[in-house]
Amino acid sequence: MNDPFWVWQQPNWPHFNWQADALAPLLRTCSQAQGRLLGMLGAVGSDTEVHSNLDAMLQNIVTSSAIEGEQLDVGSVRSSLARRLGLNEEGRITSRSEGLAELMLDATRGYQQPLDLQRLFTWHGWLFPSDDLLLNRPLRIGMLRGEEPMQVVSGRLDRPTVHFEAPPRAGLEEQLGDFLAWFESSRSDAGLDPFLRAGIAHFWFVTLHPFDDGNGRLTRAITDLALAQGEQQAIRFYAVSASILDDRAGYYRILEASQKGTLDITAWLQWFLATLLKSMEQALARIDRVLVKARFWQAHRSQTLSAEQIKVLNRLLDGGERGFENGISAAQYQAVAKVSKATATRHLSDLVEKGCLARLPGGGRSTRYQIQHSAQA
């Protein structure tokens, strides 16, 4: 008899094991980052919290689809999410965006509800609404895949490379039932770290690949559900799918290696925890900017500023790719504010005088200005 080739062919499947010592440092760092994130909940206002929640969920939905090569209408998805969060944002709503918003909110806000087969079927239906014109092939929607082998292949048709093969259709109901039973019982397993539980759930479900299509997106929704259950709250400030997309090639590489490996999934869990940590660190940086911005405007609430000055200050406070990390010059101020050169110079001098900006070392045309953080109360 040949040795097992796929992880699900191992004699003790699906009894995973891992090297706890190798994972302990990452688990500690993830827990610390999570603690800082949850601690920030009390520091942001309710309106800011809702908008941060919206941004994180939107990012999660869009990037989860992008991992599969699908580009969504971001405006439509944002509108569908905003409406459900009680925000009034105009935009075209489609059955696709409505389904994706329902799925994301059910996976995160419905974290106390058990994950059963019917809930999975409902999620699958939301992924593939019946009037979606993007469906270019018939799918079994809201039901398990058919009898044909489920493989991910590349290369020539006559000599394909099989990157992954899911367990056969026969016995799939039982295997999926085992997963769902474990997912429910493991919620109260004090000996299983919630981050590890999310990583195991991700790997186990994607290995089963129980549907014709949408398995990756459902896997990541289950991961979000597991993380929400671990945190015992529905507010989402970080988007794991965005960090997976940042290392999409690495994601598929570690999944493929682990599918062809043993039941020791330490390498997969290391990759998963490192990716989770990256998403939390990005969220921490984003929320820190929000808090800095709020403190800045609180400190300068009595200042009389023009609309152009406020626009430029917000750009500087928001940071990111468009935030002029190295400060802003008079020419850049002129371009952003759409004012004359003389007005730009006058505005900048006024902002320095009012303590909103600090003039950086250097003179002439190279003079740059940045936010005066010392002025914040």
C-alpha cells in the first residue's frame, strides 16, 4: 500500500498536533496586540467605532474575494454594509453586495449562534445569489459538491500538476459533521487557545472543500466567526483577509505544503498567527491615527480655520499613502487645497502661528511642514 499523499489520508485524520513551544512566542504577541486593540474600544467614540468597524469589514469582504481573483464593486458592498450598520451612505446596491454583507455580519455579529450545516448552506446561498450574472457555470448552491473529484490543478492538460485534492464525495457529510461538532465543542475548550482554534478551523474546512465553489471565502468567514467567538464581541477592527491577500502566494504555498504533509500543522499555524498579527498591527496603526486626529481637533476646536486648511490638516492627520509622511511643502499645499502660491504660503504661516503645524528644518522651496503634535492636549 502506498504511503499517504494527502493529509486527509493520514491514519489519524483529523487529529492534528503541533509544537506548542514553537508557537508560544507568536501566541503571546498576538494576545498582547489583541489586548491593545480591545482596550482602544473605550477610547474611541461610538461614531468612530462604527466607521472603523465598517472599514474593517469592507476591507475583509473585498480582499477575501480578491484572493480568489474576483474584483468587487467596492461602493456597492460599502452601501450594503453601511445600511445594516445604521449609516446613511448613498450607493448602488446589488444582490451580490447584499449577500456578501449578510454573510460578513452573520459571521461576526452572530458569533453566539452555532455553526451548523443549514447555516453553511445559507452562507453559500449569500455568496452566489440566484440572479448573479457573474456565474458563468452551473453551481450546486446551498448544497454539497457532486461526485466528480475536487482538485486544484495547473500546467498542461495532458500533464497537470495537482496542487490539492479534497477528500472524495463519499463520506463528506460525515467528515463535515465531525468538523461542525468539533467547532461547537471546542468553543468551551479551555486548553485550546482561541487563535489556534481559528487556525485549525481554517485549515480543516479548506481541506474538506465541501462545495463546488466559494470554499476559500467560506473558510475565511469561518475564521472570522472563530475569532469573534474568541473575543466574545462583534466589533471587528482588523481584517485577516487583507493580510492574507498581501501574501497570497505564501498563503497558497503553505496550504499546499501542509496538505501534502503530516498531521503536525505547526508550520501552517506559524504562518497563520504571523498573518493574524500583521492584520492586528495594521489595525492598531489605523486606530492610533484616528485617536491622534480626534485629540488634535479637540485641542484646536477654538481655532478659526479655512475649509482649505482643514482639508490639508486632515490629509496630514490621516497618514497612509496620501498623507505626506515627510511633511508637506508649499507647492503640495497649493495642489491639495487648490489655491494660489501666495495663498498657500499665507495659509501655512497662519497654521504655524496657531500651533497646528511645525516648520521643519530647511529653507526656501524645500521648506516642509508637519503636524505640531506638541500642541495636542
